[in-house]
Amino acid sequence: MSATAKMIVDKDFIIGEVDKRIYGSFIEHLGRAVYGGIYEPDHPLSDEQGFRTDVLELVRSLQTPIIRYPGGNFVSGYDWKDGIGPKESRKKRLELAWRTVEPNQVGLNDFADWCKKAGADIMWAVNLGTQGPEDARSIVEYSNHPGGTYWSDLRAHHGYKEPHAIKTWCLGNEMDGPWQIGHKTAEEYGRIACETAKVMKWVDPSIELVACGSSSRGMVTFPDWEATVLDHTYPHVDYISLHTYYGNKQNDTATFLARSLQMDDFIRSVIATCDYVKAKKRSKKTMMLSFDEWNVWYHSNEADAKIEPWQIAPPQLEDIYNHEDALLVGCMLISLLKHADRVKMACMAQLVNVIAPIMTQTGGKAWKQTIYYPYLHASVFGRGKALVPLIQSPKYDTKEMTDVPYLEAVAVHNEEQSEVTVFAVNRDTDNALPLQVDLRSFGSCRLIEHIVLEHDDLKAVNTADEPDRVKPNNNGNASVADCIVSAMLSKASWNVIRLKVQSCD
């Protein structure tokens, strides 16, 4: 038996209020995310607009508050005007980022309708690859201006008299990457992002803007990119973005499950860079972070290399996730919560079929991947105030890392519901982990439930024929005595321990 892991949580030691938008997601015109994913007019379960109602049901269950769209790499060559107006007159285009044909049957207005059905807001990314300030101000006018101008009246002519009121906008995508259409240096991007931000906010001062940060911590320009971009844009933007993906190509599970520690370090480095620019500019504004691409991504790499170009919506980036992937996703969600004071938005990339928690068959079933469950639990139960986790845990070393704690955990206090939820991952793949959580500052607590996602096979996956092979149970063994929670966390498990606060001294 492993040594006991201990965690102390105090209701007054608050990291920050959890912005619900950290449970956002992402849909790009890539692979079958749109066509064959959310939109499939010929499917027996599709509604009058061609949207799959079975997919909508799964998305609504996640309570996804915001969805980034339309890309991704796609956006740097995209003309949003191709996706508005009558569908029969929309043009098919060569899509260079993923080398497919884009039929433009789903565009801005269509996606706005879908988001209303899904209960989500839009995070729209503007094209700063082949376009610039003029195009960006036009789409803000089309989307948000009440009427009486060319673009707002055109929206009304297209059947949308009321503005879409899109609040959150990304200034391009991964502009530091040489793979990006219109790739720019930090100076070039900083200048165009600044000028674009100005005109967008002149059209609608209520909007929030996200500047492109580095595509990953591994970019040779990181973090100089952030420092230079923010030097240009700091007064005009509200967030800077972070992107990261992890894989287990070497089949080294111990290292793989520790990757969230690198995510923590990435976040801390970006925060430090933001605060340096704040000090340099003598600014009173604190820059917040939008971690608007994160997930596990590696399973589909070989298949993607064999795809024939210039198809419409071929299967791309269709990672089939296993149990260990769900554990790392759980750890990454905990990392986001541990930085809730500065990470105010985040988007699991992506939502349907493309590196996604939801999978579909064209013309067939929809089902939940393993990673659906930690995402679901965090989104539904992780609302409130993230609390500082004081943790003592046994540790292990890997080929790449040392002193990795077996326990990864955080707690969230929902005062409105009088609930505390502890999210915990046991990284030990061989042994159960005894856990004690000290909640004495809350007075008296009782256990609501202890949800566990566990499986004997780390490589177990869900499929259309076996959609419930990996799914959570309510058989967790947590108990509470004198506001001390005791539990035995199963080996390689994701745990959600929910508690009702009955009194507070």
C-alpha cells in the first residue's frame, strides 16, 4: 500500500473565482468536426437546419459555455463572407491549411444558431493571415451592430435582424507558426493585432479580445513572442492565448501522466511574461490568459499522413482516446483550476470527431469518448471558487521528470450550492492511494457522492459498438468524519468527491 496522501483545504484560501468559460471547447472546419459532426442534413436525427440532435444532446450535457470557431489553422485562409447568405449560392473553396475542399454550408449565422441550441456563446477568431483590420471590423459590424449600416443591414437581409452580440474574439491563430498561412514575426503580428484590435473595439467597445500567444512552450520564440506582442497590444487586448497538446508515442505512461506539470510551468511562464510587460508599461491592468487549445493528440498522426488531399470533410485528427488519456485530461483540468486567478478561458480542442470527447458515425451513432467524463464532471461540478490545495503526496521519478506527485488534486467551493468538490487523480498505475482531505474550516460536511473513472486496462477505449466500456461509477469509498474526508483512490483513477457543507463555524 502506498503512503497516505494528505490535502488541506481552507475556505478562506482562495485561488480565484472559476470563470465558467474555462470549460469551453473548439470547433474548426477540419475533418468531420462540422460536416458529419455537428451538421449532417441527411442523418435521421438531424433537425430542420441539418444539425444532429444526438450530438447537441451530448454537448448540452457538458454545459459548454463558450466555443471557439471557425479555427484554428483554417481561419488564416478563411473568408467569412463565403459562409453567409443563401446556401445554394455559397462557393466551394480549396482549404489550404488542411488541404481539403470547404463547401461553406455552415458559416457565421448557421453556427450562431447551433450555439443557441447548444447553450453556448461564440469565441470567434478573425483572419489575420490573409486578411487584416478592414475585414475584422466588417465582421464585428455584421455580427454585433444593431442596424442602419451596410454590414448590419446585410445581416438583417440574411434573416437575422437581431445582432449575434459576439463578445469574445481571437486576433488570428498561432501566427508564430511557420505552418500558418500568413505567418508573421512577433513584431509584424504585434503591429497588425494592435491596429485590428483598435478598429474592432471602435465598432463595438463591449467586446473582449484575445491576442495570439505562442503555439506551444516548445517554440524557439517563446516567451519572447509574448513579450513583444504584448508590448504592442497590452492596452487594447484582454487575454493572451496558450496552446498545448500531449501524447504518449513512447508508451511511457508514468511520464505521460506527469505532463500536466509542464502545463503548470507553461502557465506560470506566461503569467510572468504578462506581469513583466505590465510593470514595463506601468499599467494597472492585469492580463488574463485564454488557454484556448489543449488536449491529448497523437493517436491519429500516422493515419492523417495518408489522407488524399482535396476531399470534403475527410476523417482527420480522429484520435480514439483510452483510459490513460482521460487521466491526463483530468490532470490538465486540475491545472486550469489551480490557475483560476489568471486562466479565465480555456477550450478543449476540439468538441466533435476531431481530437474530441464526442465521436460520431456518418449516418450512424454518436458516443462519448473516455475524455468526455472528466470534462463533464469538471464543467458541471467545478463552478465556484478554486481553493489553494496544500498537498503532501508520495512521489515518483520518470525518465524525464523527478518528484512527480502520485496525487494531483484541487477543490472548488460552490457557495450558492453549499458544496465542495474535490477533483483528484491517482497517477499510480499499480497501487491504490490512501487520501485524507482536511476540510475543518467548513465546519460540518456530509458526503454526496464519490464518482470514480477507473479501468484495469489503461488502453481501453469506447467505440460505437462498446460505448460504455470506460465509464464512471458511483462506487467510490470516500467517507467523512469530523470534516476529514478519507478515501482509497483506485489505481490509475479520476475521482470526484462531492460534499455538502452543512454548517460553517
